[in-house]
Amino acid sequence: MANGPRAVLSLDIGGTKLAVGVVTEDGRTHALSVEPTRREEGPGVIVPRLFGMGQRAIAESGLAVEAVGISCGGPLDATTGVLTGPLHLPGWVDLPIVDLAERAFGVPAVLANDATAGALGEFRYGAARDAATMVYLTISTGIGGGAVIDGRLHRGAAGNGGEFGHVMVRTGGRPCLCGRRGCLEGYASGTSIALRAREAVAERGEGSSLAQLPTVRAEDVVAAAAAGDALAADLWDETLDVLSTALTDLVNVFEPDLVVLGGGVTRSGDALLVPVRERVAADALPPAAAASTVVLAGLGDAVCVVGAGAVAFDRLDQLAATGAATAAPAPTAPTAPPAKGAHRV
């Protein structure tokens, strides 16, 4: 490969899409590609396909990668590099993704919660570059979060710190994939907005434009609310209410410089940002409200790819500082992961 800037490979494993790119130390993403996850195929099919995307990205970028950063929703064990059971990836139980990646690419790999990686990406390269303390939420298929406190990324004891999607906003409310009821994710994620809309259409949708659609997505709710559809407006206002409630609590707890919102639902732009910003400013405790601003992510759809790259560069720096060897096994062709119950790394 041609000589070039220092680079790492980033693999972002989402419940809806896989995103892969080569990231350089300036935060730029090269050879970015996105494919549907098709999670019904299971890890035995998806992991080799993901690694194939990675190999193609490396070849297309023309850059030599020194490490692999992997971001995924939790629960996961970042220390051992194992996906213990991501809520949005059924069947991905005790999957040693770091070990598999090191064998496939022949360089060190590191695993991070996707929203934790996104927080680091926004802090280092995106909307929060000038912040000392920031809170990040990704509002997409599910809702994840991460925080940087006094310039240091908060990971938690097992790498899952910042699960802001599981802040309770309605005691005894809607069931959540985590097994509890009333979580923020059960109301404000893209998946939950669409589900709530379909339920509302079935119960009281006569006269709503949503009833004319073959299937209802979160973006349909936003568009219909903006067009004056009363049912959609009620759904969207409840979404804004629960999101604002959760963010107000986070602002009171962390007193951040910035609250950064990313993920597919934030493509609604000012329809989400303006009312949420106003409600948080009105409801948070005065010192926290005065110190904090709610903004949209600066890295767009590439936030977790860039964030996984930042995590990978940090891992390389850690290995260099400790004098640890950075060599990994020689790369092999992508293979299916081991069966459930395989060893941890």
C-alpha cells in the first residue's frame, strides 16, 4: 500500500446498518461504506460480511491500518472484547469480536460501546471539540449515550457507562428490550416512535394521514406532525416530552457544557432541536441550564465510525505507552464466529 497518514479501520455494528471506513488521525473518514445489517442472518453470516467490507475499505483507501476499532450497542465487555448480548442483535451472545477481528486483519483491535465511541468522536472531532464536559445521545434504532467528564471519556467498569436510553421516564410504562418498563428508549427511539404510531393508528387513526401509509416510520410521524396531522402531532409531542425530561435530568447530574444529539431521528432537525432545547433550558436547575446547550452532532451519520477510530488510536497510544507488543496473529480469511459459549478473549 502507498505511504500515507496514520490510519485505523473502524467497524460500526448497528441493529439496522453496518458502517465501515478507514479513519486517519485528523478524524477524516476514507472509503466509507454502509450496508443493511439484516440481523435475521445472525452473526455467522454478518461477521464475515462485515470483515469483507473492512478489507475492501482498506484496499480502496490505499492506507495501511495499524488497528481496528469496533463500535456496537451493548451489553458488551470492552475489557475482554466480547459482545455479551447486544439488545438489538438477537443471538449475538458471548461473541469474541475483538479476537475475531485481530485474526482477520492481523492488527490489534478494541471494542467500545457505540454511543461511548460516538461521544469520543464528537468530543475530539465534532460539535464538542471546545467542551470540557459533554453528554452525547444517539437516537436511532435504539438510544445510547456517552459522556466526557473534564476531558476524560467515561467508560464505566465494563465499558457500558452512559446507557442513557435506559433512563426511566415513565414508571411502569412501555416495555423495553432491556426487560424494564418506562425507559426513554421505549418512547423516543426511531423503532419506538414507529411502533407507537402504528398502535395509535390502529386504535384511533381514522382521519390521520398516517393511516394511508403501508407502514409508518419515525420520519413519517415528523412530516405528518409538521403538516398539521393531529394524531402525529400528539405522538411527536410525547416524544419531545420524554426526551426533554431525560435530558433535563442528565443536565442536572452532569452540568455539561454541551448536550450533543445524534442518530437518525435527529435528521428531523429543528423540529426536534428547538423544542427540546427550550424545554431543557426551562426545566433544568438554573446553574446547569445556564451552563449547558443542546446541539446536534457535527459528524452526522459517520459519528460512530469516527468514534471507533478515535478509540482505536487511543488503544495504540496505550500499547505504545506500556511497551506492549502491537502485533496480532497473521490475518486469515473472514470466518464464521464460534458457536455460543466459545471462549472469551
